[in-house]
Amino acid sequence: MTPAKKTTTDNEEESGIHRRRVPRRTFKAPVGVLMDGKYVVQRAYQLGEGGMMVDCKSRKLVAGKNLVLNFFLPDGSIVMVRGIVRAVVPAKDGQPERYGLEFLNLEFQSKRAIRNFVAAASREDGHSTTTSLF
């Protein structure tokens, strides 16, 4: 038996949708971003234990750029983690350009806290937060 052929669009491949390995949850909160010796506060849109989606209105980010992030989870714990820009999502429909960031050295306690935050969404909303691997 031959597996079904994957069908994707160029936009899906470019946005990194199919590279996600863990589920994410909507997370609208301020995030501190340290890059090239400058610290700015930006807005997060999604969060998962593998990374997050943010905008960065003060400057353009490029794929492969390293940075340091810090933010508070709803339970009050602070997360400080190194990251790298993995995807750039172009601005459209009045939304600013957004960036997919991968966490590089997330501590165990922070990973567990993020996992619990994401899992709570499926319990509260009554649906799964699972994302496609392909």
C-alpha cells in the first residue's frame, strides 16, 4: 500500500506550519526580547513548549537570528530562554509581520509549566490542541 501524497501550499511550507512538533495555544502577552544588545517588549500570539509566535514592530527579524526571551506564564512563573527566529510570516489584513521563534535551551520546569498551560486549553475548550506533523 502506498501512503497518501502530502498536499501543501507554498505558504504553508514557508510559514513553518508543518515543522511544528508540539501543540500551541493562543497566548496574548508581553514578551521581552533581547537582541544585538537591545531590549524591547513585544507581543506574543501563540505559545508551545517548542517555541512561540511574536510580532516585533520595532525592527525586522530575519530567519536564523539568535535572541533571548523572557515572559510570564498565567500561573506567575517567569520563563527566560534563548531562541532563534525560524519563520517569518508576512503582514496581511492589517496584522503586523509575525515571527516563529524556536526555544533553544528551555529548562525542565519551564517546559512543564508551558505544557500544562497548553494542555489546560484542551480541557477548558473541550477539544484537542494537536497539530499536524506534515
